[in-house]
Amino acid sequence: MTSPITITQASTHLSRHIPFYLGYVDAPPMAVRKLIYWVEAEVNGKKAQGVASQFAMFQWFDKRSGANEAQFLDAIEKTARDAVSTVQRDYSGKPYTPFATGFERADMFRGKAKEYDSVPLGTQMVGALEEMAILDAVSRALGKNAVDFLMENDCFDLRNMDNDLNGVSKNEIFNSKAPENLSFRHTVGLKDHIFDSDRTEVTERSLESIIRIHGIKEFKVKVNSNTDENIVRLIKMAELFKRDIGDNYVFTLDGNEAFTKWDDLIKFVERFKNTPQLATLARNTKYLEQPFHRDLLKNIDREGREAIIKLNQMFGIKVLIDESGDEHDSYRLAIENGIYGGGYKTCKGILKAMRDRAIAVSYTQNRSLVNYFNSPEDLTLREPTDFPAALSFFSRLKASVNPEFNGIFNTKCGISTEEEMRQAERTMPGLYVVENGELKLILNGNSYPTKDVLGPGLGGPEVCFDPMADVPELRRKIHLVS
């Protein structure tokens, strides 16, 4: 345990709209703002800063009929203001107990959804950023890498949250050291071209060109509810993989909440598994992510449970929840309904990711011949305030496959000042470069080097963010306390 900590300052910020591209096609992008959470913490007389950020992508967070960005961002801003106004009350002058305090505040943040007419998955994102920023600051103040800090303290109060987690060791949650390079799965969107010949313009990217240029061998592929379209598209991918990669690659499917009927989901998986041209692709498929609407997890009926069991037992396809994992115990509920996988997401919190990993280990230990698993999904990250933290954390947190990285090829950084960009380039030369006045995340093919993010804190050697910078063209301050 640590000595009592003090949150000496804290602030939240909202960025300008940044063009975001899901996959690699040059289609008109979404324009999305980023929420940034900054803190300064003091431990044992030493102060350090911490920061975290995330796309406030209302199109993903809030899929209610009639939802709009203005309403969503208003709720996020109000929640962010409430967070900064109360963070000192709940953290300062107390020993660092991240799970007890973080989970209690997460419940508060989810409650804000009803107060501000939003969705819990969105308002809890504020808490997810808060816990990351505080861990970043506290570990930096102590001169510790954030994951080493968690391991040296035996994951703090994680096991106090659940009696059945007492048998889970820290070495079953984290790897003892990070790999030299962390590989990523790359998103293939529904609109992305497969072959060069599919392109309407020669300057457009295709999956074929991405593989040729970057040597990518790990993929997450979006599907929809149209089985015929899916199968045709997947056959083209299988042909491409066979020709340009061979049989050795990693493949996951993302149902994207598309299937409204269990029978339609079964029909798709049956076609997928029984189409001869897809034999190798199906064999390499690790799981099917979130095929049903996020809200359905709380109301799965007998037909749904039987369908999930059939997917696994008859077709060998395990389901992983992503959007449904919006509460502390969502993964437990999923397991009780026959689901094996739980998705990690930085916008849901790294503490929740640690607990979900511990739950998977505990259930695997107690149920012979059953392997529960986790995987990091939808890391929509680019900035020095978010990507280095994800690289640092997920290079150590155990998972069944490598993280999936959205928007890698076209999405640009867009919240940093000139000084912050130069700071990122100087302190993380393996990850960032400044070209023509823009900060760019260096494309490293299928993997990214971890050497720049293994020092103190959660992310790079320095916090590349100045909360006092007056840059309304980049970002504006929501609230600050000191």
C-alpha cells in the first residue's frame, strides 16, 4: 500500500473535432472530439502529473434512436465537470485503493447517465479516464512503471471486490515483462476494399495493399446481418490470405451488434463454418465479438442461451462481449449465459479490465475443460495522451489475442501544441515523429516497439500535455480544480 495521496490539481478538456477513419478506406470520415483528463498527484512529498484521453464517439457510445452528438457531449461535459469537482474529496488524504474508490465512483458516473439523459457506457468513460490519469500520476511520483507498481502491491485491493478472486495470482493477470514489440490486430471495416481491383481510385488503399506494404497478419473483420454479403466478402479475404500470407494468421470476427434474430446468427455461422473456401479462415478464427445488441445481455432468453451454446458446441465459435460490458458484473452475467469471452476497452477502464481478467482465470480454474478468455478491442487511439498508455498496459495484461487497433492508417493526431508535439517526438522517438507541422504515429506494420513506454508512469517518459495552454483551436478546458 502507498502512503496517503493528494490530488493537488485536476482538469478536463474537450478537443476540436478530429477526422476518424475506422479502417483504411478513403471514405468520408467521422469527425469526433476527444475528452482529456489531467491530474497532478502528490505522494510522500513528490508531485507528478498524469493524463488520459479517449474519443467521445457518440456514434458508438449512444445507439439510442434519436441520439445526437450535441446531447451526448453535453452529458459528457457535465459528468467531466462533476468528476473534477469531487475527485479530491474521494482520493486525497487516503491510501491508494484504486478498486474500491474507482468502482464506487464508476457507479456514480453511470448514474449520471440518467441524470443527464445519456447512456452509462458513455458517462462511465469519464471515470475510466480518471482512474488511468491518477494511476499515471501516482506511479510517476513514486518513480515506478504503472504495471510494476500494481504488481509490487499485489494488485492492491482487487481481490477485496470478489471472494472468488482470492485464488488468482498477479502473475495470472500480468506478464512479468513486456515484449520488445507488441503486435496488433488491424480493423477491416465493412466499406474497406479487399483487392486492389476493388478500388475506384488507384490512390485508395485495399487490404491487399496493406498486407503488401506492412506485412500485417492479424485482423479483426466487421460483418453485418446479411449472410450472403458476408460470405462473398470473406471468401475474397480467404483467397487473399492464402495467396499473400499462407495459412498462418490471426482472425477475429466482429458482429457489431448486427444480428437481431438468433436464427439469423446461427445461419451465418453455419454458412461460415461449412463453406469449403473458408475452411482455413474458420480454423484461424478465435471468436465472434458482440453479434447481438448490447442491451440484450441483461435479457437473454432460453432461445438465446441455446443459440450461444450451439455456436460453441456445434460450430466451435465462442462469443466475446464488448458493448454489453458496461457494468462491473457484465462479464459474470455473460459467463452465466454461456459466453466465454470478455473484451477489454480503455473507455471502460483498465481496473475493470484487470478484474475481468481475474474473473476469467477464476472461472477457468473452477470449471474443468472450459477456457474463459479476454481480448483488448477497439483501441481508437493515436495521441501521446492515450496510445502510449494503452501500449504500456496491454503489453503486460494477459489476453488470448493481441489488441485491436482502430483507425491506424488514416486517422491523425490533432490535440497537441507545437511544444507537446516536439516533446512526444523527443521522448518517444520509436513512436512519434513531427512532419510538416503534424505529429504522426509512426506506422510499424503489425507491431509497435515498447521501449519508449516502459519507464515510470502509464505511458511515455513524460506527460506530453499542458493543461494551462490556451489553445481554443485545439481544445478547450471544461473545468479545473487546484
